Amino acid sequence: MKLYTRRDLRKLFAGQPVRIVSQGVIFGGYDNIIARHPRLGKMLRSGLQWLEKTPLRCLGLSHVWVVEKTAQTG
């Protein structure tokens, strides 16, 4: 498994004909925990979704980027 930082992702797109529209970090959905322990899992997910709206979102596990391909010249 490869783990990417924001810097790693920027390097991947550097020099490519793309425009980064938005970027963010989210926490997981914890569907497996919800399936086994519904009440606990839903509380955990709700709490983490709330954290996504705070400066602590930087602790999220997944990068979510919207990248738009731009017109190539040449």
C-alpha cells in the first residue's frame, strides 16, 4: 500500500495539463464498525464527520481532490 501526502500528490500532477479545483481530507466511513456495532459506529462516524469541519480535519485518512484536465497545447 502506498501512502500519499499532499506534497506527493502535488508532485504527481506537476507538469500535467490539469488544474486542481479543490482538495480536502476526510475521515473514513467506518461501515464495517457500523455493521458490527451500529450504535457505536454511527456515533464514531458522526463525530468524525463533525471533525471534518474543524482544523482537526488535517488528521483525516483520505485525500479527496477534484482535478480538471485542461486543454493541451501543441
